[in-house]
Amino acid sequence: MKIERKARQIYRTTEEGLKNLNSFPEEELLELLKRMGGAASIKEIEDLFGKERASIAIAWARRRGWVRIDGGKIISIGGYSMERYRKALEKAVNGATAEDLGLSSEELAELVRRRMLAREEATEVIIEILENGLKALEDLGDLVVVSKLTRDIVTRKPKGIYIKPYNVEAEPAKIYPAYRHFYVDFLEMLREIMLSLGFDEISDDLVVPELWNFDVLFQAQDHPAREIHDTLVVEGEEADLGIYSDLLERVSREHSRGWGYKYDRSIASRLVMRSQTTAATIRYLHYHREPPVRAFIIGRVFRFDRIDAKHLPEFHQLDGIAMERDMSLRKLLGILTQITKALGFREVIFKPGYFPFTEPSVEGYVRIGDLGYVEIFGSGLFRPEVLRMAGVKHNVAAWGMGVDRLAMAYLAINDIRELYTPEIDRLRWHRIASYKTIH
């Protein structure tokens, strides 16, 4: 018997591809412009399509040379049929090779890039019975082939049976035990490292008043970071800050003295999606004012951002604080060195930096293979203004890490979206146990 295995690529239509089986966004845009006399404003298109689909339609129509933009108006130039693309998506619903789809390599790459097609690796097994195999089948005649021995066969030794040879080199069937998602494992590993270093884990709300997200951290109320393009505001909702009257007095005093304006408590009460986990650690510090304090949080934060290979509007941060009666920058650097070594980074260096609510401030870099030194955290000692607002009389060391970026480096991932992949094949082999030390 001759067995031949051939690896080949299979393309399969994704959920996004199924949505576009009838028409592509750029086709719909061209049809709409035709009905509107050949031109329309960008706002009109966004109102009819929705911002996301309008953005996709305009981008691809411009790329194909179907439209041009002049003075805020989209003007139709003319297009061509996308029927070949749609037929390819139909053929790929149940899986198809590149030859079956009838598209060029560039066209296939386009559909994969637009997440309408998914590329899979498949193995084709070709089994051919050779001449000696055919002769053996003839010799067997009416014999019954037995592949499993039973007690009856061993004791009675019946005639007319052929016992199939047992191949001890044959590979057993693969068993895939259940595993947690590798990113969940990474977060758990990070959590265990912090706990092992003597830190207490804390949690906090995802929606917080600006008082905690900005004011107590001594960020001015007219700071650009508060604008809607960075921070997600909960419209029409305000927090009741009545229980924080003493805190508000201290915050008002520090802002008026430090920034030179009249502090506005109505801004402090506005609710926002937490944009930094420091909002949680500073609130914890407000309630735990005496040393020793060692606390951390691993939590989600939210910022207005477009999704791409490096950015998500929702991501994870790790924030930590440490308060001791003799806390110093030297001690902070020692703590950060402990954390990075526990994560498996062999080399760490520190450089002076600037952050709004710490002074002095330090940036931390670790060496990652061919990438060289990569920044993974910002840190420093809380400014005196922050400590006075929180009601704390001792130095407090603080630091923050972008957990998603750290995970990308640790897991050798180039696209941040892969941290949340639901692909079963990827989840079967990509596990934290495979990663220990980063050189």
C-alpha cells in the first residue's frame, strides 16, 4: 500500500464574507451615488450606511478608482462588476482551493485581508493499493479479517479468519484536552507573580466619575485627554459625590492653587468609562492611608481608538502601588526589577520620563530578542499634590503596564487582535506553558 500526503490551502467564507455575498460595500456606494445624481456628501453617506460601513465603502471605492472626493463630496467616476468575487465567496462557503475560486493571488489576498475569506491548511491523503496488495486480497478470498482479538478467537482458533497484523508504529488518534484561552492564562500568570511578591489584588468599577479618573491624579479639568476623542463619556449621567465632601475640598484647593482656575465640581461628577487603572489604585489609597500598602489591579480600560493591529478601544492595564514609611525611587526600581525578572525578562533598564501625576518619573525598558529594548511600563513617586488630595502623608511608588502589549511581546504575537482569537486550532497549541524566559 502506498500512502501519499499532500498539503494544500483551503479557503473558507467567513461571517464577514457571508454578509457581502449579495453586494460589496463599494458596490452599494456606487449604486447609491447613481440614484443621488452621481454625488453625495460624506455625511449623507454616513447617515445612510452607518459610519463603519461608510468608511469601508469609501476607502475601497477610492482604492479601485470608482470615486473621488472633492470638497467633502463623494463623486462617482464609474466601476466594474464584482460578480467574480461574489461567486468565489459562494464557492468557498464549504471550503475551496485557490484553483476552484478562479481568482488571482492578489484578489485572494484582498479578500483574506478584508476578513471575508479565511485561509486554512489541509492535508489530502492519497492511498494506492499496490500489486502485492491486490494479490494478497485475492489470496484472502472469503477469509474474514479480524482486527481485534477476543477470548473466543484465542481459545477456539476458528478457521476462515485472517488476523490483521498489529502496527506498533501507527500513530494513535489525537486527543485534544480542554485548555483555557492562552491570554486568560497569561493574565493569571501575571496575577500570580504579583501575589507572590506580596501585593494584594484589588478591583474597581469600569464606569467611574472624573474625580477618580482625572482630578485626584492632578490632571487639569481642561486637559486635552478629557476630550471625547480620547475618553468615553456616559451621556446624561452624573455621580453623587456627596460622600466625598472632604476629598472634594482638598481636590478643589490643589487644583485652584496648582492650575490657577476655579475648580468645577460638576465636571468631577461626570461619569466616564475608566481610561486608566490608576483610577482604582488612587481610590484604594484614599481608603488605606497608612503604610504598609502593596496593591495591584489588572483590569480593562477604555479609550476612543480605531481597531487595527496595534490598537483596540478596550484593553488591559496593570497598575500597582507601594507605600512604606521610607519609600524611595531606589526601592521602586528594585520592585520593578523583581517584577520584570519574575516575568522572564533578563535585562531591564530605566530612563527618566514624564507622567502627569508622578515626580520623579521613570520609564522601564526590557530587552526582547531582535527588537532590542522595548518600553513596557511607566512609573514614579506620586506627586505631593496627589498625596495631599488622597490624604496620604508618606511617599507612594506607582507604576502601570500595558498588559496587552506585554502579552504580545511575551507570546511573540504581532497583531493585538490575535490575543482574543476564537480559532480552535490556534488555541490548541498556543499555550503559556510554551513560554518561559525571554532573551
